[in-house]
Amino acid sequence: MLVFKHATWENRFDLDAQKLSVLVVENPAMLWKYCAELLTQSEGQAGEFCILKNFAEQPFDKSCHVEVNIAGLNLNTKKLQTALIKKCVELSISPEFEQDLRRNSVQLYEFCKLVCQDIGYSIELNEDVDTAGLFKLFPLSLRESFDSLLEKLIEYVNVNAEFLKVKIFVFLFLTKFLSYNDLCKFFEHCRYQEISIISIEESLPKFFESGDIPCQGLIVDSDCIEITKKLFNS
């Protein structure tokens, strides 16, 4: 069981991919404070949010991704590009590509050696191949051509879950960017992939009480004091 909580909360989210988690923060100043704190923690800095697994605290930046700008969603983050290069390196040294890697590395070495000889100084060229460096010669990025925001969100959670092993995603105002039908489709996809979704909202959308999506809501009121927890459609 994964737990998502803040040091000041009395309650917590028991994360379950079978439920959409909704954090409602009615006070605007507290809402943006939480967002700023989540962003800094997602970059590895200290903060008061934590994720627990079997009562042990997990590295926040490796366990959770935070996205506060859904409209400008960027699939090609530095973390993901690094992970993609690592995966390419693993594949390149596999039996399937080993001979191709060796042959092409020799050709590239001979080219570099030829260029170095023309510099006019005695230069030693290391014959050891930096395989990761080969994949940095050409900019590597995911193609971002999607017919809808829903498709882009699904791709975003898929690649981060596969390459960075992230299973918790926090979105700001998810319900403002997706229609109810698209939200249902997104939730179903994440539920099938065992991915937990937390949406931060200003108020609890009405369809969470009457819709088809099982969800849990944690509500921080306008005084930033009382915290209540509600379950819907469970």
C-alpha cells in the first residue's frame, strides 16, 4: 500500500489505482503553496509531502511526477531523455545489435582519427567506445504528435511509468482540461496500468459524487485547518 500525505494533514490518501484521488484546496494561497512544494520535491528538494510504502518513506522525486501545466505538457524532460538514452545503450550492447555497434563504432573511430590527424598536433584518440555518447551525437526526443490532449496524457504516463518506473502522478486541475468522457477513458487506462492519479482541484467537481469513477476526496477548507475525507462511488 502506498500512502500520500502532508505533514500538516490529519488524514492521508491510501493510494489505489482503482480510485481517482482528488485533493481539494479551497484556499488559493494554500493551493499554490502546495503546488510549489510539490514541484520542488519532485526535483529532489526537501518538503512536507511524503510517500510511504509499508511505513517506509520513499524518495519523492523517484516515486511521483508532478505536472501543474497540463496545457504545456512536456514529454521530453531531462530525466526521461536520460532514461531513453540508457535504454538505447542497453539495447545496443545486446546480441541483436552487438555486431552492428562494433562495425559502426569502428567506422566512426576511423573518421575521428582522420580528422584528428589534420589538426597539426600529436593527438591520442581513445579507442574505448562511449556508447551513451553515441546516442548524444544526435538529439533524441519523443515525437509529440497527438490528436488530442487525452492521447498525450496517456503517452506521458506510459513512458514515465515504463522508463522511470513512476506509478504516482499529480496533476493540477485535471478536470478542467479533460471532458468527463475523456477523464473516464484516462482513468480506465491508468487503472489498467496500476497507475495512481491525484488531481488537485479548487472544489470537488459535482460528477465525482454522481459519476462512474470511483474516487476519494481529501478536502482542505478555506481556513486551511479542517481536513475531511470522503469516498464516492466506491
